[in-house]
Amino acid sequence: MNAVEQLCYLQGVALDYIDYYGQQTRILDDVRRQILKACGHDVTNQDYICDTNFRLDALPWQTVLNAFQVTSSEHAVLKVRAQSCEPGKHLKIVISEGATEFCRLHVALTNSLEIGDYVIDGVRYCEYQIELPSLVANYYQVDVVFSSQITKAQSFRATLAVAPPSCFALDENQRSWGISCQLYTLRDKRESGFGDFSSLKELIQRSSEKGADYILLNPLHKLFAKEPERASPYSPNDRNQINPLYISPRLCIDYTLSNGEYRSDNQFIDYSQATQHKYQCFKVMYLNFCELELAKNTERADDFNAFVVVHADWHLSQFDYYLQWIAKEQLDYCQRYAKTKGMAIGLILDLAVGCTRDGEEYQRNKSLFVKHANIGAPPDPWARDGQDWGLAVQDPVKLKASHFSHFIALIRANMIAGGLRIDHVMGLLRLWWCVSVNNQPAGCYVYYPFKELLALLCLESHLNQCIVIGEDLGVVPEAIKHDLDNAHVYGNDIFYFEKDAAGQFLLPNDHRKHALVMIANHDVAPFFAWWQSIDIHTRDKYQLYSNNEQYGFDLTQREHDKRALIHWLKTANELPENDDAKSIYRAMVLNLATSNSQFLCLQLDDLSGETLAVNIPGTDQEYPNWRRRLSCSLATIFGPLSNEEQDNNNEEHGFWQLLNARRDHVSS
């Protein structure tokens, strides 16, 4: 291994990968060198490369105690390093959490297990594993005093993250169902023009009465108020903060005007108009808060000031801090409301895979990010040159050197409900970095410290009592599937893609257990469009096919898939008399209610019969992504509440009752 190859290895730069077609693909040397350049390495300077390799590979062996370590609650250990020839090596160890001391240990390293070594300039350094007493999952402070017969006492301090073997999880036998939605698309009883936390409250109320145990939301991350048309929730300004547009003035006691709703009946959201109206309301709320709370040093004022102190690193104006405080309050309220309505989980939030380079999150953590590379995806049949998502990518070496502080803070900021979906969960293991080589797009996988990241995810999941769902669609290495499953990171399966080798849809009993199964999500066609091939015609309308052959192939494949779906329903004796989209969809849902998967998720777009996608991957300006609203109200989708006038629609009542009965039967 030459020096550049060693640096690639230490930086996590992949040599090859298995592509979409199952073929092993070698990554060009020029691309790998460009990845190193993106990380700030001078690949033309041999002395620099050798010095960097020494710093990354050898130098840590000369440090007695790494300042951040991760271990398991099932077998807690501490790792230390010292010269093997040093006589009388001895450690004094104190482990504490806050002001509470848990244990004191005196350890002779000559009696400890040696687990590795490294020779530097003829001196052999050894790594020793120290057995620790039982520790519950948490973060601990470790103070170590190292001494030997030839070395004076030296003091070291570290953080020890003791992680459970798996994430917080529901009972293995429980089979829940719930709703997925893009919050901004909701049409509620107020006839508002933008779905917000009031809309979410109504959705909780109506869906919980039908038996739903959770609502899976789109990312609620902060976007760009000064550029409101940047609407993608997956290209956020800051994943630690909440989009203020979801604040409902009518849920806030600071709002005193009689009419604070933004009303619009348009099919597509005008974000500029919605933002202008909402921020006018927010200014009224803020002025009232300043006058009636802050000026009088009330309890609410104290709560707000405490919030500002906790998030001082955001460096916001007082007005923007106020909006974040109110948004967090309203989201917390919706989660509590969901639990009072009997939902087993409540809200499941969604964490986007990255942030934009011109956003607040990037600016605060600029030293952790790579300047000249973006997150994307390798080539596949839908994107022959791969995809560049335009999201900033973190340097795995700097991530580890920073003691994973950004990752921990990010996970913690989003584990504020009953569950968290992690978009592109494979990012715990590797990300596809998009770079430019000779002015041509290129890419390469870069690997991350997966074991530590997964352990920290499990730890935060337990500390926050939050289940975790990992979006693992696409090309996923088998190793990570096994590790995620063992860690109770539930997978995410889309019915359209759940087929056997013969191209037939998997029977419900064959679905994987630790997963959330859904017919469709925001990246594929809603079912009513799928059944009528409207999505294919829409792609053709917007000239998204490079040639007519691909358009024709997709139409032919869709007819094959529809026949396979009919066969799937016939096998289960669920084929309805009518073959309209609504009848087929309802039959699918009732058959999927018997799925072995722990979570069944019904997309609100499908329950409302949408035929236009909310997003078409691979498009930007060509299609109005993230703007299409639901075509009908929540009351129309779910029917009247128990305290509202009933419509006596026996077919509707029967559908929900049978759905619940079948999920309950699978649970038992």
C-alpha cells in the first residue's frame, strides 16, 4: 500500500462498490484523489501525505486515553494505550455521572487484556482493555491517573458513552398501523391554505379515532424564510430547528386577532404568499409576548429565556428565538395530545440526510464539512450519471475527532416525539460523495465510523424513549442490514418494490418483521396515479424521459406489475368486484393489515385519492415539487368525529374496523 492508498484508507475513501445491477465497480484513481483534495489534502506533496498518515494512524497510539470512547452496556470496557516495555504500569480510574461517582478502580496493566499493538520508531505500543463494572446506558465522565516505575503520574479525562445493544422498541408482538403525510399539504376544518400544527392536531384526532397509533411526518426542519420558494423539506437550512411556517397562531396565547388563518383554496401552495401572511401574524404574537410576558418577567418569560440559553450557539435574533420556542412548544403539545388520544407512538419525525451549504447548520459547523463535495447517489436506471443532491457532506475524520458532537446534538434535537425516521440511514455506514473531475461529474463512496454512530443512535434512542426507523431503500450492503436489524432500527419497505425473484409481490407473511411497510411514499407515485399509469404520463408530459423506448418500457412494466397485484389479491381472496383504484387500494390495505411487519403505514395521499405526486425525484423547476395540497379535507378522508353528526356510511366504518381487527389478530 503506497502513501496515497493509505490516506484513502484512513479517510474512508472506497476502492470499489457493488452497483445497482450487482456488479463490482472499481472507482477510478483520479476520483479517489479528488475526494482527498475535497477533504483538504494536498495529494501532490509526498511529505504532507506521510505526515498526515502518521497523524491519523500512528499518533493516537501515543495517547494513553482517547477523549471519547463508546462501549456496550452488556460488556462495558475502557481502552488505554501505553508502551509495552514500560514497567509497573498502573491506572487509577474514577467513573462518574454529574456529581455522582459510580466506581473507583485500581488496575495493573500487566494483568489486563492486550488487544492490539503498533510499533513507532522501534517502540512497541499496546492497547489494553479494562473490564468495567455494570453500567446503565448513559454518558459518563472517566478520570484516569496513569503512572509507572519510570513515569510520573499523568491525569487524563474522557467521556464514555455506554450504549445499549439496540434502540428503544415496542413489544415484538405489537403490530401497529398509522398515517404518513406531508404536513403542509393538509386541508383541515379551518380551510387554511397551509397545513400547520392545528392541522396536525385535527389529523391526530381523526386518525386516532380510527385506530391509528402514529403519524409519520415529513422533515419539519427550518427552511429559508427570506427565500420561501425553496420548499424542499429534504434540503434544509438547519435540521436542529423547526420551520416556523408550521406554527399555528390560533394555538398560541400570544395571538389576539380574531382571524389569523392563511386561507387559500389553490391546488398548489404559494410559499411567498403563505410566508408573508404567517410572518405578519408572528410579529403580532411576538410584540404581545414582549409586552405581556418579557416586560413583566413572567413564568413564560423565564421558560423562553432558559430556551435561549440552551440554544445560545444558534446566534438568532430574539424574534427568531421566539419562533423556535413557540414551534417546539406546539410540536410538544401535538405529541402529548397524540398520547392522550391513545396513540401508542404518537408522532414520528423525519431527519433529512444533510443540510444545504448556505444554511445556518453548515455555517455553525463549517469546520466539520467538506467544501467541494456534495451528498448524492451513484448511477442507476433512473439517473445514468448518478444524482447530486446539493447537500453538504461531513468529513468522517473530523466527525470522530469532534467526539461526534454534531451527530449527537442532531439526533437529540430530532428525538422529541415518539419516533424518528432517518432518511438514507445507510449514511451511518457510507455516503456517495459527488465531486467534479476534469469538469465532469464523478462520485465515490466514503465510509464513516458505523459502529460508533449506530451505538450512539441506540443510546440516544433509549435516553429519549424514541423508536427509530431507517429509510433503507435502494442499494444496501447486506452487512448493514443485519446490524441495523439487530439494533432494532426498523427498516422501510415500499410495497411496489417488495417482489420475489419471479417478479411477484411478496405475501404479507413474507414481509420482514422489523420494518415499516407502506404502499407508497413521497418519492414514488401515489397509488391512484400508479394504478392508472398517470405518473408515467406525467413524466412524459414534463419531458423527463430521455427517449421513447424508456417511456414505452415503463408502461409495459406497469401493466405487468398490475397483473402481479391482481394475482397477489386473488391469492389472498381479496380481489374486489370492481377494479377502480379505490376498490383495489382498499383491498390492498386490508391484505397488508395481515403483514408480518411491525408497522403498516397508510399514506394520506393514497387515502385521499391523489393522482399528482407531491415530488418527482430528479426534477427541480420542471415540476412543482413540495407544493401540491391534498384534494380533499381530513373530514372527507376520515369521516365525522364521534362528537360530530354521523353519516352512517357502513362501508367506511367497516373498512376501518376490519383494518384494526386484522392488525390486532396479527399481534396476537
